[in-house]
Amino acid sequence: MKRSIISFLLFLVMQIIGTGIAILFVIMPKMSQLETLSIQNIQSLYSDNMISITVWGLIISSIMTFLILWALKYVKPNDLTRQVPCKILLISIPMVFSVMMVLNIFNTVIQLPDLMAEQFKAMTGSIWGFVAIAILAPIMEEVIFRKIMIDEFKQSTKKAWIAILISSILFGIVHLNPAQIPFAFLAGIFFGWMYIQTGSILPSVVGHIVNNSFAFLDMKFGWTDGGEQASLSDPTTIVTATAFAIIAAALIYFTVKYYKNNNQEQL
């Protein structure tokens, strides 16, 4: 449990430290432009640069967290490149996309408040926002919540499903935003299953990147804006969810069958 606790706390603390460093690099050079150095002017400067601070805070915290975990020998670079059959890696992309579409429909139906919508939308205005949200965040989250936590919880409980459940609960909680918590929890279960099934976090990293990339581009270009609110009473919602669920189930079945035939560890 020690590694999981340290990794989780490190994940939280580094976000605070990363944000602090970002403030220094973003705000400090601009303070000389202020007519008067007052708290009101500094607060205004911070508000004007809040998105840049958030983006660079995420980038800095992700890099620092990975380096510290590497130094502690909690993770190794080859953990991200452990060999996975090419067909499984390719299948993981449409499989994740299908599962995430079903979860997204579910998330829309329950209509929880999205406290971060405007902030995320603003972060799509920069390529660095894409790097932070769609590349570094998925890698760091999979390393901590799948590789480190599931390995340790599985070793202590002797049951993979308990390890997946615990890590998924923590993964959901850490998002804080009500609209993201149920989605993150269920996505965490799916990514955890992928890790246990394949023995590598590479498929879940790829899948997580695919999910966050689609979410980023959707926020940027508004692909799903303007449509009707998803509802279980709407035939279109039911048909769409069912279609994606069937595709996901078929790909999951293929993956399970592949590893079963190759005598790999099952969940």
C-alpha cells in the first residue's frame, strides 16, 4: 500500500507545485508591466493568464511526477513500451472509442453539473493544451492508477477485481468535477481490465489518449454541440448506445478469447 499512497499524494502535491512554478514563469515576467504593484492588479493579471497557468501547471506537474516516480523506482520507462501484440493494440483503439461513447451517453443522461466546462474549452486554444490534456495526463494517470495501484492492490488483496475497483474509485474522486466523476470511475474499471488482461499499460495508455484527444477536439470544434440532450426516452440515444455497446462487446470478446487461447492471465 505504501507505493500507492505515496504515488497518489505525489500526484496531488505535484499539481499544486506545478501550478506554483507555472505562476512564476507566466506571471512574474509580466509584473513589470503593471502600473502599480497592488493585490488587485496582481489578481487581475492572474485571471487574464489563468488558462496558460493551468496548462503549464499540468505539463510541469506531469513531467515532475514521472521523474520522481522513476527516481523512486516505482516506474520504469519500459513499463510504457512492454510488448503487446499489434492486433491487440490496434483493436484497443475502436474498443476504447466504443466503450467511451457508451459511457459518454450515460454521463449525458444523468446530467451532473460540469464545473470545468469553460476552463477546458479555453484550454483547447493552444497546442500545449492538447499536450497537457491528451498526451501527458493520460500517460501519468495510467502509470499511477493502473500500473502502480493495481499492481500493489492486487498483490495485497490477491484479487484483481478489488484492485481495479479501488483504483477506479480513487481515479474518479481525483477528478473532483461532478460531471467527470462517474465517467472517470467507469473508464477506470475498463482501463484496469485492459491492464490486467494484456499485462501492459500500453493499450490503456493508447486508449486513454484516444479518449482525451476526442474530448479535446470535440470541445474545440463543437462536434456534439447543438444536438438534443441525450435521453433514455429518445430512440436515437438507445440505438446509438446499443450499437456502440455491441461493437465494444465484440472487441472485448475477441481480446478475452485471444489471451485465453494464448494462456494469458484472466481477470
